[in-house]
Amino acid sequence: MISLDPAPRSAQRRAIRTCERGVSAASDNVAGMRIAVTADARGGTLRPLGESARRVADLARAVGDHERAERPRWVWADTRAVYPALLARGVRVARCHDLTLTEALLLAHEGRYGEPRSAGAAYARLRGLPVPGDAAGPHAVQDTLFEPEPAEVDVTEVLDDQLARVEATHDPGRFRLLVAAESAGALIAAEMSHDGMPWREDLHDQLLTEILGPRPVHGMRPAKLQALADQVSAAFGAPVNPDSPQQIVRAFKAAGLAVSSTRSHVLKQVEHPAVAPLLAYKELARLHSFHGWSWAHQWVRDNRFHPEYVVGGVVSGRWATSGGGALQIPKVMRQVVVADDGWRLVVADGAQLEPRVLAAMAGDRGLARAAGEIDLYAALAQPFGGSRDSAKIAMLSAMYGGTSGDAPKLLAVMRQRFPQAYAFVEDAAKAGEDGRLVRSWLGRTSPPPSAQWLALVSGPEGARAARDRGRFTRNFVVQATAAEWALTQMALLRGLLPSPARLVFFQHDEVMVHCPEELVGEVSAAVGRAAEEATRLVFGETPVRIPMEAVAVSCYGDAK
């Protein structure tokens, strides 16, 4: 198990309090107040910890009253099952403890990654009852406004157990910060889905018409797609459906060309007149499928794009989406993301986030000094013959395990110049190769090796399987910590934003705030302040800078 040196306890406590203040304006004397919530279709129950549960018919109203009066930390089974209905009633809360997300973090830390993580499953384990599986996967949630937990589940008992297990982790202070940030992320994800990203429907339709042709009748291809499909068939000399990989492979075979797949990088190696229109068709068909008229009908309402985010949807802690594809918006589509009249989009991302995170984690003074510069790769360039590109290749190879081209030579230079940073990721890689677990800075734990990997590693393919897992764990410790920094930064920013500014988009290390034009300066300052504070909270005192320079635009397409 790869462990990390614990931060000073005083720094940990200060980090937790500050992160909570970023998520909530609660004063210190009520910072510990928690109210457990159990919701159902008829209302729900509220139970301040240490008191009896109270049945309420109007849950949203009751939560809103307590939020205004006490600003407690709400405890509920799953934010996605409770919070959307509160938001629909105009109720926003400052902070929560999400039992499902916390259970997933704890199970992974205990080497039990993948076990059912719902509050019902956690309670069943406590009581020695049959453990229910997660509904349709680890991130599933039903479509009811309020998702009830089984009546016999004691939410407060699950909370008490989780708090005790947090204290038993390898570093409770850091893990508490991870739990707070993960739960804050759940609130932010629900709020962004509710508020929506500005999305001009008229401009979207205009753009699709320019690229694909007029909107077709249901079941037909747009004109430009059909024209390309006709070109593909003409090139093969027979009707071929370009949407069918099997037909494409057979058509090439009939032409005397064997192709292993219809992936673009494979087709680009083939000389045949069908290749050019086929590649063009694939690109336009992807746009039509993932961001076409049908997509807009499902996900865009009243000039707002409402995706469904999944907090911690990737093993590294990065977010995913269960609908709408918000994390894969093509560049061409950014021009339809336009602020309302009199408003602006403030966009910022963490510059070279993962290399800076590595510098902070490893405590490598040389790399940390370089990471204090605005352009990390330029600061690293001198040891690599003055080439910024060489410095970038060396750094990315160290983090991702690259061995092709000039990577081995450049890695040798990096190993000599930044031995602590290099050793940090090498240790993580060696742990993975040995089948051990690794952890992020705050304690997110990698999945254990699969049964398939254990079988492979003991066979003739063992060396390759070990290297593959080593590359995964090498990157996990960096990418997962970068995700933690980004989540902490966003939680802090949420607490700093002036009303009515709203977070409307988040992707890995990029945030977008929609705000009135007169608040641009205040919002931009809040972005920078949140980045600085997140660096201090997560890593303590460090010379590493993770700059987030905000730019205010009317159109997202103008931000890059």
C-alpha cells in the first residue's frame, strides 16, 4: 500500500474548517449541527442528531426553514435522490453529508471497491442482513422526485458508523476533507443540472443546418450526411451503409483490402476512394448523433442545457455524465454557449494541473520551484536543451509511463534533475505492478487488481500485465489528487460567488460561471482566490502555484 506522510493535525483541522466555510457560511458554533433527512413521496422525516425524528408533510419547506435559521449539515442517503426536488422548490442548502458517496470512498479505502454502496446496503452490513445490490449499477438513481430508503434503514446509524470508519483511515484529517469535498461536489452537480448551461437553441439549429443541412424528417439522414453516404457507396460500386461497421469491413474485403476495424486511425492507413467520404461521414454522424436536433430536444430547455453529472463517476474521482454528454462538448458547439443579455461567462482552468500536483505531492524542491512559474513546461525546459516540448514529453512520460520515442532519454534527465518527483510516481507504479493498492493525497483508493489480472500476471503475459497496472497506479495517484484539488477549488468558489452568479459548467480542471456583467471582476477574483486557497488546503504551505486565470466572454467559443 502506498501511503502519504500525514499533514500536521492543526493544518488538517484548519483545512476542514476553511473548506466547510467555502461550502457554507455557517459560523463555528453551529458547524457541527447535523440533521438527518429521510424522504419519500408523502414528505419525509427530519432528525437533528441527538433528538427524535419529526415527520413533515412538506419536506422542502421544512428544509428551507432550517437552512435559513441554522444552516446545518444535511445528512441524506443520496444527493441526487433528494436535492433536485428541493431545488425545484427554490430551496438550496449550503452543505451536506452524502452517505452513498462516503460509503463508496470508505469501501475502496478498506479494499472493498465495488461492493454495494447505498445507505440501504451500508445499513444491511451493519445489521448482518442480506445486502441489496445497487440499482442498475453503482451510480444509478431512480426517477422519482424523492428516492426513499427502505423504512427500516436508520440513516443516523449509518452516519455514526461512517464517521467512526473515517477516523480509522490512514489519515482521518485528509479523509474528512475528501468526504466534505465529495459531498459538496454532489450539491454542485445537482445545482448545475438544475440551473443549466446557457445554450442558444436558435444558434444551435442554425449551426446544425450549416454543417449538416436542413433538419430532416424523422428516420432520414440530413442532406450532407446522405450525400457523403452516396459517395461511399459509389466508391465501393455497391450500396453500403456507412453506419454499419460490418458492411464497411466486407466492402473493403471485396475490394481486396483487409481492415481490422472502421476506427478512423485504421481507415487513414488505407488507400481507397471510399476513405475520404467515409471519414467525413463519421465526423458529421458523430455530431448529428451526440449533439444534433434529437439531443437538443432531450437535453435543452428554455435556452439551457441540463446534463446529468455523476460525481466520482471515474475511479480517479473525476466526474462522468449519465446523460447529455456535458464533458464531451465539441469545440464547434461552444459557439452556441452564449451568455444572457447583460451577463458574461467567466471561464478558467487550472494551468498544467497534474504536473503541479505531482510537484506538491512529491515535495521535490526543484520541481516545486519550477511549478511556481506560470508556464511550468517553459520553466522546466532548460535542463532539456531549452526545448519546452521536450520538457513536456518528459513530465508526461513520468506521469503516464510513456516509453516511446525520446521518452527514455528525457526521463533519465528528469530522474537526475527531479529525483523525488520521479521516485514518487515510480513507487506508485511498483505498487501497482506488485498488485498493491495506492491512494491519492486525501485518501481516494485505487481498485484492487481484478481476477483476470491476477490470472494474467501469473502466466506468460505476466510482465506486460504488471507494467499495464503499474502505468495505471502511476497515473492514479496524480490524477486522483488533481481531481481532489479541482473539487476543493470548486467547493470554495461556490461559497465565494456573489448572488446571482452561478456555476454552470465543470470539466476536470475547468469551471464556468454565468454572472451579470457588473460582477465579472468580483467573480474573476473569487476564481483566483479559490484556487490559491484550495492549494493551501490540500497541500499545506508549498511554493507550488496552480494558477487559474479567468477570462470573461459572451460566447464560450471565444474563451480559447
